[in-house]
Amino acid sequence: MLRIGQPRPSVPPGLPRPVMVRAEELEPGYRYPPHNHPWGQLVYALDGSLTVETEAGSWLAPPQRAVWVPPNVDHAVSATGPASFRSLYCDMEASATLPDRVTVLEIAPLLRELIRAFAAFPERYDREGAEGRLVAVVLDRLRSAAATPAPLHLPLPSDRRLHSVTAALIADPADGRGLEVLATGAGASVRTLARLFQREMGMSFGQWRTRRRLIAAIERLADGVSVTTVAYDLGYESPSAFVAMFRRETGRTPGQFLDRPAAVSRASGVRADGRHP
């Protein structure tokens, strides 16, 4: 198992098997710079959260999620906190049965344990025996997960006028200024910017801001920050208002989303599941 600080293996010219796993323990602040390879990659952490970035945006993989990256896509990988990284590589044939775009997948408990077991296999495992059959089940479970992607993609613009707006909110998700104010330094009218958001992002300015806050919240919650602290840090008037947004966007409370026991915030008496104790 590779730890950051040790020499990294060079990217091989091919895979020894159509599907394989590489295990690494990542330290806080880890970042692997932009790169690509002729095979697909499932970016997943047994513990911790990871972010994948491309020119088109960023994708978050908090606990119980992973990011699928198709072959030949330039991408960078980072971790804000420690993470038990399990990188699942799929050759072109195996990748052809998975999404053709970067996608966040839900990782069910069964698939998590299958990946954990797969990581213990030798690099040249027996494709015709029990190991090969388990790998086939892993691929089948990945295909099922791909049918319901998670809404954890933050698109980024190519238009420079939009970039000045999105950069401010990426730097400070709690920035509560409206588009009318942000437009003053963007070199475009509010109407033009609103139209550009729909055209380039596929969502309104308000929806994009909410997505930015949601992703920032999940990153912090995954690192163990309390619901109360996250709510106020992101500009919400109360933890309850934050939990209501979270439930509206994901269909779950923070505690349900991260699959953790409900934790009571002493400051507010609001639990991670949005209920009062």
C-alpha cells in the first residue's frame, strides 16, 4: 500500500488485467495533478472524501460515493482530509459499459465490501477462478450504481464573464451578494449573465450557488465539522434552514446522506438528521 511521501509508481502502458485496484493512504491536502490514461477510473475512498477536477468542473466523492472518470479524460484528484483511496481501473472494453462522462456514483455497502476484497487480490489475479467471478460482480454493481448518479457535480464556465462570478463564490461559498451586485465586475448585464448560466451550466445562478454551498457543506461534514458550524459558516440563518436546503437538494438529511449516526449539536440542539433530540 502506497503512502504519500513514498515514490509513486509510473503510469504503466497498460493494465495487467482488464479491471484492477490500486490502494493508497492519502494525507490531508493531497493533490494529484491533471493527468489522463487510456483506461477508466473509479475514484473512491473507503474512508474520507475526494474531489475530481476537470476543465468542465469538479465532482465530489464524500463517504459512500465515488467518481467515475472515463478513459482519456484529463483530471486531477485531491483530498481535503485523510482518505483510504481505492482506485479501480477499467480497460476500454470494461469502461464501454459504464458512463461516457464523469459521474458521481452511490456506493452501496455490498459494493464497498466487494471493492475492499478486490483490493487484497494479487495484481495478476485468476481471471477464470473465484477472483475473476468477484470482479465480474463488481462491474455489475457499478453498472447498477451508474443508473442513478448523485447530484455532486459543480459545472465551471468557459465564458470569462461568468468566471468572475463563479470564482467569487468558489472562494467564499457564504458570499450572499446577488447577481445584480456580482455583475458589476463581470462586464455583462444581469440579464446576459442569467442567460449564460442557463446556457453553460444548465442551471440558474441561484441553483448554481446552492450547488456550490451543498458541495462545500458535504466536504466539511465529511471531515467531521458539525452541522451547526457548517450552517453558519455558509451563511444560513439557522441549522434548521441549512438542513431544509440539504434535504431539498439531496432528498436526505446530512446524517442520512453521510450514513452516520445522528449527532447532537450542543449549540443548537439540532441533530444531523434535522430533528430535535
